[in-house]
Amino acid sequence: MSHTVTVTRTTTSTTTSAIILNTGYLKTLPGLLKLAQVIIGAVILFIYIYNLDNTRVNFTSHRPEAFFICIATSFFLGSFLLLLSCIISISTGSISRTPPVVCPCLLRTPE
């Protein structure tokens, strides 16, 4: 008794230039906190730039202000780029669904 088996494999590949956005990240707690951080940073920079006196261009005599604007700009750009990378990345969908780690000592009931 001899049998013949024929296997047919069809491979379809498509290419697209569309950018896929992971908007589900903004529905999670880390996504909302990162969005709030970006919004607060933008508001801080807007208020600082709006109140900037155009006659004072030299930051050497105003070192605390120069330090503040450098730190605020750095953290705003860092937060914005992290948020953008999490929204554009497809793999962050699985990262945000990981269960939280709970310390076992918190699960004990007092006697």
C-alpha cells in the first residue's frame, strides 16, 4: 500500500510604506504618565520662552536660568522621543501587557 502526499505551499508577501501607530499604549498607565510628562514639559518650556526677555541673550550672567532651560529642554526632548518610539514601535504592545511584579511579603496576612 503506497500513498502519495502532495504539499502545496503558497507564500504571499506585501510591502507597505504606511506607519503603524500603537495607540493602545496611550490607554495604559505608563502611556498616560508619559503623555502627561510631555505635556507638562511643553507647558514649562512655553511659559519660559513666552516670558523670556529678548534683551537678555547672554546666559553667562544668568547661570541658574541657563541650567533650568537646559534641563527642562533635555527632559522634554527625552520624554517626547520615548513617547514617540513607544507609539511607533509594534513590540511595545506586548511590553505593556506584562503582569506587575508583587512582593510576596505584601501577600501575607497578619496573624
